Amino acid sequence: MANRHEVLHKIIVERLYPQYGSNSATSGTASKLARMVDAVKALEDVSKSADPYETPAAHLKKVSEMSKRLQSRVKAAKAEATEALEAERARYQDRIREKANLRPTENAAEIRAVLRGMKKQERHDVLQKAMDNGDTDILSAVASGSELLTGIEDQLRTAFVDHYARKVAPEYFHEIEQIDGLSEHLPMVFEQFELAANDAGDPQLLADNDAMAAKAKEAEDALNIAFTNAN
């Protein structure tokens, strides 16, 4: 565990927090990650600071119990961070749809039928003009349709709608980019947290000590029975 805190500090406190800590969509998650680095440091300090009145085996057991607590916290924090960022992303997507006003109107089916009857270049020109003019009647009809309903290839249709949404709501797309950026780092970050939690103490030595303790208890019980029978 000796270098896990330093690794996590460089990744989260020095690199990720300055980038995502001040952003409204990611600040909560970034702050929690930074606080978890402190928890790793605290466990590391406990591991290195044995009480002189405590046996090495007792110290190892105490550290291992704290390690299990950190392991549970890391597992929960991973789920919480993923859920929080997904929820933030969904909120900003809703805001984009609201600001872009791409809800289908009562004319949507008729607009799609007209588009299907046009030649390919005509459809392209109509779509380009609608995007330039912010004609949400046409854009929403296209956005809520499909290639079969509109006659416009899905890739092109999606590209036009996305370009328009980015044009009218660039600030929300920036927030989503921040969310996606931090989300991409989560697997690597939590891998380091998991390693830090698992590295505390010596699992094999603890298992050996537990086996020896069980054996000692068994011998003590046998001795007590022998004394009882000798009376």
C-alpha cells in the first residue's frame, strides 16, 4: 500500500480535481473522489503506525478490519459515482431537448410524408434551411422520425439534429463533455482505490495467524477438558 496514496493523489487531487472540481455537473463526484484519497492516506498511516503496546498480530488484525471497511466504501462509492454522473448526463440531455425545442408537433407526420416524396438533394436542402433558420417544426419531425419515415439517412438526420442542438445549447454540451470526461477515468481511478484497500496488511499472514489462533484455542479447550476429567 506504500505508494497507492501518492498515485491516487497525483491522479485525482493534482489532475482530475482541478479539471472537474469547479464544474457544476461533476464537482460533487470529483469532491467525493478527493475525500476518498484522504481515507486511503489515513489507512496507510494506521498501517505504518503500530502501537508499541500492541502485538504485531493484533495490529495486523486491526489494519485488516479497517481495510475491509475501505473495500466496502470503495465498492459503494463506485456505484454512487457512476449513478450520479449518469443522472447528471440525463438531466443535461433533457435541458438540451428543452432548449432546442425538438418536440414533435401535430404537423410532424405530414412533414415527414412531404420529405419522403422529395428527391434526395431537395430533402437535404430543406433540412439545411430548417437548421439555418431554426425551424423546429421540421427539425423535430425529422428528429422524432427514422430513415423509413423521413427518407433521410439516419446518420445524416442525426448529424443535422445534433448540429442544431449544439448550435442552440453549446453550454449544455460542454457539461456533457465534462461528465463523459470524468466518467472515462472512473474505471482506472477505482482500480487504484481497490488496490489500495486490498493492499493494507498482509492477507496471507492474517490467514496464518487466524489458523494459529484457532489451533491454540483448540489446544486450550482440550486442556480444559483434560483438567476437568482429571478431577
